[in-house]
Amino acid sequence: MENITKRERKRIERRKAIIDAAEELFSRKGYGETTMQEIAEQAGMAKGSLYLHFKSKEELYLTICVQGVAGFGEALEKSRQEARGLEEKIRSVYLAYIRHSLREPAVFRVLRDIFLEQVRQNLSDATVEEVSAIIRNWLCRESELVREGVEKGLFLPHLDPYRFSVLAWRTATGLVELALLQEPLVLGGSDLENLFEESIDLLLRGAKRPTGEPGNR
């Protein structure tokens, strides 16, 4: 950043302001209900200025999704590197996803909403496929830990690593939504952190090969 010009720095700051404004509005109102005019007002600039940075609302949405998945990927990779042992790495990645989602609720909601029909109908097939492919690739990356567990005899031999990752991801997503609701009638006084821990314990317990069964190492 030290070598960039004042003009370039201003361009970067304006682009970030647009992205931050769009994240907040997409999260609160939804993609279809948000207009470029509203994004411009939230970002504190004229509508025409937005189009100097993004050709369309769809391009802006795609940028947020790509950056959002990258942010999640960095958080999960950090947790993976810091954990020791295969099972602990899986647990750590799962919990890192939840904690990062709670730190970045607007990004979480934008990524979640790509699976809603009312959002998809306002996006091109190419954009939906591009975002879906990014998420699939991310899930494939995380499923490698599960695959290693199957190969080492830690998990059941018939366990599908990708399907396990999808199940874990959707379970974690549901818990994040519950946490963001902060609904006492649903939570019933449950400690959220304990709930997160218990959920991954149950998933791992169901995936493990029974002790003493041939193949354990």
C-alpha cells in the first residue's frame, strides 16, 4: 500500500465503501429488493460513481461472494494449520466456520441467500453457477480431511467425504442462523458454544469406525 498513488488509494477506499454498503443492504433487504441507488446512498456517493467500479449490481454481488468465500477459506485454513491431529483439525475447521460466520453476519447471509429461489431468479445462470462452483470447491477442499480419516481407518469405510462435509456445513449454517436469531424460546437457555461443540461431537461420533473393528489404526 505504501507505493500506491493517492488516486489509487482513493479508488480502493471507494470500492471498499461500495462493497461494505452492498453487503449490509443485501443482508438486510435481500438482493432483489436492493437497488444501486440505495447502495450509492449508503456508500455516500452518486449512483453514477458506482458504475466506475462495478458494471452492474450482479457483478457487485459476485464480487462479494468471491471475497466472502475467500475470507472463510483463510479463517478455516488458519484453524486447520493450528490444530493437531486429524479429528481435531476437522473439529477446528467446523467451529472456525461458525465463529467466522458470527463475526461476519452480513457476508454469511449474502452467501447463504444464493440458495434461495427469490435470489437466483434475479441472477444469471452463469453467476449462480460460478458462486456454486466456488462453494463446491471449498467443500471439496475440506472433505479431504474426512477422506484421510477414512483411509486411515478412523472413519467408517463407506463414509462419503463430500457428503459428510455438506452435512457438517449445513448443520453449522443452521446453528449460525439460530445464534443470529438470539431467540430465547428456541434456545431454551442453551449455551451456544456448548451447542456448537456438541453438534460436531455428534457428527464425528456417527462417522467413526467402532473401536475394535478391523481397519482401526
